[in-house]
Amino acid sequence: LPKQREASGGTPQNDDNEGYDADNARSSDDNDSHVHKERPQCGKFIYVTRNQIDVVASFYHHLSNQIEGTYTDTFETFLKDWMDGKIPFGSSLHHLIGFAGGFADNLYDTSCDHDIGHDESNSVTDQPLLLLSYEKMKSSLRTEVLRIIYFLNLTHIPSHVLEEEILPSFGFSSMKNNIEKFQPKSVGWLNGFQFLRKGVTGDGRRLLLNRSTNDSGGGKEEGESSELMVAYNDWVEREEYRSKISNVLKGDCYEDCREVFLSVVEK
């Protein structure tokens, strides 16, 4: 990611976060040698987070239902391999921590919310990064779409087009009814599996609570734990994810951004 701020003689951030030290990674900010450099021209990045329990559930259904390279082991084994970074794309927590550092490097500001027709002088479009979450898009779709519009400088879109055409087409039922536009064609699918499966939040939690390492069925009551949930919580603690995010995104100016990154590991 491009950096808005850079310390002379600083050490580039390690993308995979092995041996990660958040305090040392930010120590250059306290040095007199800290200088601001003009950001090079580049594209814009929209980073979308999702609760990690839902991520692993969705990814399991995806890989176990594609024809090429079908994942054939149990969900319990998949969860363990995923937490160990052995599933394609590696550790999701390392990816999140790396991008949190990118948001901090770019002095990311989430204080500007917009509506069509409002004054654009406070727009965040000068920033190369936009942080979204799956959960917020589910609960406040219009607000999140407006943030995308201002981020991409698409404020010329008429209000009636936004309300009558764009927003309705972003609903899950509309997308499901137009599945041919969204079903990946790079792989084949087993048993008529649809890439747009449920479009809900909390599905992963139900899956973890309804499975244990010795039992593939027999759900647990709401509020109960399971061996898989315990293993997941232990993994988050072992990776020190919360403390790393809190150290990377220090200060009140990052409060909203920090909250999004922390929420992805909550049950």
C-alpha cells in the first residue's frame, strides 16, 4: 500500500507479520527524522472485512463444493488448517493486521459521512483507502454505498438512480435472482451449489456451536460453548490479534477504524 507518511531510514513493514512488533513498527513516528512525503499517484483500495467465524464457514462451503480441488475433509479439520494458515491465501489474521498498518500509515479518517447533495468539500476522496465491513453493509447498505460513491468520486449519480436502481440491485434477493452475474466461472460447482449461499451474518457461529471434535451433529443451546469455539478463541489469543490491532491503530483518530478491525474476531 502507498504510504502518506514515511520515516527516513525506516524499515519496511513485514507483510506476513512474522515476528511482528507493533511498537517498533510505529517507533519511527516519534523520531525527529520523521518526514512527510507526497504520496505517489496510485489506484484506490476498498478493503472489506467480515467476521472471521463467518469467513471460515463461507470458505469451507466454497472449497468443499467446487469441482476442481474439492476439499473433502471435515469442517473440524478445515477450521484447524485454516487457523494454521494451511488453507489457500494463508492466515487471515496476518492479512488483517497488515492492512491495519496500511490504514495507519495513511492517516485514515472515517469521520466524514455523506449524503447525495451534501457539500463535497469534506470528502474523503483524497485518501487511497476505504474500509468497509460486511456487517455494516448488511445493516446500513445505503450509508455504506454513499461512502463508496464519495470515495470513487461518483457524486454525479442522480439521487433517483441511486434510490430506484442501484440500491435495490445490491440487495441479496436481487443478486440471488441474477445469479448468472455473480456465480464464478473459473471453477465448476458440485450439486448445483450457488456462490451466493445465504447472505446472512452469524452462520459461522451456528456452525461452530453445532459441531464438536467428537460430534458432527447434535446442536448446542444458545450461549453454550463447544470445542471448536474454544479452539477458535485460543487461536485469536495466541495470535495476539487484539493487542496488535490496538497498537497499530492507536489514538482517538482511529477509533472507528480500530473498532471495525477488532469486531472481526468477536463471537
